[in-house]
Amino acid sequence: MSDKHSQSMATRAIHGSSGKDAHGSPHTPIYNTTTFAFSSTADLLDVVDGRKPGSLYTRYGLNPSIFALEETLAGLENAEMAWAFCSGMAAETALFLTHGREGIVCIGDAYGGTLELLASQLPLLGIPTQLILGSEIGRLDELLAAGAKLVFFETPTNPTLELLDIQAICAKAHAHGAMVVVDNTFASPVNQRPLELGADFVVHSATKYLGGHSDLTAGVLMGSKELLMPVWNWRKNLGSMISPEVASLLSRSLRTVVIRVQQQNISAQAVAEAMARHPKIARVYYPGLPDFPGYELAKKQMHGFGGMLSIDVKGNGVDATRVADRLHLFALAPSLGGAESLVTQPCTTTHHGLAPEERTRRGISGAMLRLSVGLEDSADLIADLEQALA
């Protein structure tokens, strides 16, 4: 059989786990078991002390359903190891508490919960944090020289789809002895693999494209064994372990992630092009449009432009709200990456917690709508937007 690393992502997504079921099942069953018994104390200690792999206690992550999921997840990003969590925020929190205590720099826009964690909560624990815009990246050398040891960013960012140069940022951070974590949720491993571009960690809200069906909440952190092992105790003692039931559901979803995301790429491109031509749209934020500021970088570091785009409706926040409320196929809901298309007004959902002046500083106006393009026919989605804008 061919080496896993030589196989395509679609193949690895289906055959990524080496777990075998005693009854011939091609998929690891759900082990909704809290604790596992041993034939002897010696055998138990071999697992406890790490001399042998094995299942022990589910809150520790030592469960066959979780092992199978993590093996497949690691293969999608060509990572040495992956840890699964109960949410993307849980994954970020464990990472920040492990490797960010000397200082964290966040570049560009990010999910509102992440910004709140960095700006308001981690400083309460004495962890220095700095939030800079993508346009302020020239300050990175100064902040790294001052002692920050972890650089965090999304690319594309939420919700302005700004692209940041992964290789360039990694080179700068590593020159100062700092590590880099990239939130790859918007792109998914299908469209972008930051570890191959020099990042030390990749984090995902697996609730989104990896899950893909809006029926689970999970997160994942990927990287080298050396860097991930210190995170293990934080995950264990914060109680942020994924459950076996959700792990099995996510494993199911991963089998179709490639074909799902590839179709969403195609549909989002069509929707973005249609909105770029529409007289009632002031601006379209999508990496696949040639006049988008990050287009050339997207072609360089991405394998597809993604299923996410944002639009600025001509007018103000009230006008954008009217459009959102008139949509039929686009469900008015937060989250993204599912089979169904979603619309959200960032100022009322994902970034509602930011002060209005901070949203303005980040280019997030009330007139902005963020679209998550699902698996419906793109012509139907365009027609839905057109009737709402009429």
C-alpha cells in the first residue's frame, strides 16, 4: 500500500485512521466509554507512563474514537500530531495558556470571541497581548523584540477576508525565536495548509468546514509532537476534551470534506462575481476576485479561494438588515461552513462584542453582510440575493 503522505487529501480523509474494528467495520465505532479496564497493574502503568499506546480515560483523550479522529485530522494538514477539543475556542485557549504566557501578538481581524479572549481575559492572568491590524504589520519586529513569543492570525480573516502572508510572517517570527499559529478555519485544509508554509501550529473551529453539516461543535490543534505534548495537560485539566460521540460524528464528516469544500469554492466564486456586478453592492470581499487586494497572495498560498465572502450593501446598517431579513435560502444565523448557506451581519453577531469604534477601525461597517455559501445551486443563491436587494 502507498505511504499515507503520498496519497491525495481525499484519500487520506477517508482512510486516514489505521484503527480496525474487530467485526470488520471500515470506521471506528463510538466508544462512549468513560474508563477502560486492564488485565494487570503493569499493563495499566505502561499506558499511564506512555510506554505503550492504549485507552485509559476518555476525559484524557485516551479513547479509540478520539484516537481515530485525531489521526485523520493530522493527515489533512500533514501534521505530526493533532489534539481534538470540544470547540475551537477551547483549542485556542489551551494553546495560549501553554505557549503564549510570555506574550501574544494577534495580527489582523479575527473571530470576535478570540479578540475578546486576547484583549480582555488573558491580560487578567498576566499574559501580555497586543492586537494590531494587518496594515500595522510593520510593528511586528518591535513587538517580537519586546518579548512576545507567539504570533496568532487568521487568513483569510473574519469577516473582511484579508489575506496575510504566512511564509513572510513565519520567517520574521522565527528570526526572533517566536512561534506562529494560524487559524485555518475559513480556508480549511483543502484550500490552505499553513504548516507547509512554515507555521508551528494550525487551529480550526471544526464546527465549520471540517464538520460541514451544522450538527457538531468541536475544535482541533495541529503541529509537531514536541510542541503539542505540553498542551495535553491543559486540555485535560481544563476539561475541554471532545466527546466520543462528537468525535465519531466529525470523523464521518471528514470523509466528504474535500468534495464539499471544492464545490463551495465554485459556488462562492459565482456568487462573488454576481455581487461584484450588482448596482446595489458597494464592495465585495472575496480572494477569488482579481481586483481584491489579496488576490495574488491567495494564488500563491491557497489551493482554492474558499466558500466565504462579505459584501457591503450600498447605504447603511438598516439597509443591510433589510436585505438580510428578506433572504430565503440564506438562513440568518452565525457560524459557517455547513451544507446550507448562511448570512450574518457581523456588527450584530460575530463582532457585536467589539466597541463600535473598534469595528470601524477594522473596517467592519453596519452595511457589511457575511455570506457562508453552502451546497445549494449557485444560480438559486444568486437569485435569492437579487430578490432581497431589489
